[in-house]
Amino acid sequence: MSGGPRGAAVSDDIASLYQEVIIDHARSPRNFRVVDGATRTIEALNPLCGDQLTLYLTLAEGVVTDIAFTGNGCAISQASASLMTMAVKGLHHDEALAMFTRVHIMLTTESEGGAPPAEVGKLAVLSGVWEYPTRVKCATLAWQALRSALQQAGNRDGTE
């Protein structure tokens, strides 16, 4: 993308689209519910701003068969949790951990060339968060809960 006016307009259009997706997920979060019989339930809190969530994860034979969350938080926190549940459902334990790593890097560091990594798919809508250090914890709250749940499962045998 060039640094000229046309490149700036395309970049502004993408930023606007990303913002719309985040607002949509914040207002109508997907997978916002309790999962009865979840194999892992993790409580997460961001004491800096008060965001809190409970993550429910069901693993069967090493695959995330169900994932959902409940809680309260800012738009970034809610949207990130919503997008995360959509992205990891159906992934194998190791794939979900790898996704955590890719997203964590995207949320905490500037990407090369200014574009989000292709390996994160639709989660790229969160790629601008790294520019706002106070919002990074909001965006990573659900992801940290996911990593904790997956590590607990992996510590047992990783094949639930």
C-alpha cells in the first residue's frame, strides 16, 4: 500500500470496517452464555479497568467442542472474547494454543508493513489495539483465560 492519499483512504476504510465489526461484537457478543458441563471454567479479571469474564471451555478428544463466556467489560474486551470463541471452536488443543500465540503477538506488537498477520483471519479486526497500551489488557483478557484453560487441560493429558 502506498503512502499517498489513495493508500490513506484505503487504510481509513479498513479501520472504519474493523471498528464496525468490533462494535457489532461488543453490542451482540457471540457465544455469550454458560456452558453446562464445561471441562474448564476460568474466571478472569482486569483490575485496572474492571473488565471481568468467565470462560467456559469443553474439550473432547483434544478438540474445542464448545466455548462461551459471560461477564462485563468494555467494548474491546467483549468483542475480543466474542471473536475468540468463534475462532477457536473446532480447533485442536495445540491449534488453539498456536492461535493464542499469534493473536497475542498481533495485539502487543506492531506488525511488519502495517498489515495484520494473515494467520489470524477475521481476528485481524483487533490488530490496531497494540497502538493503545491501556487497551491491550482489555483485548487479551479472554485470550489469557483461554490459554490458562488449555494449559490446565494440557497439564492433565491434553486429550480431553
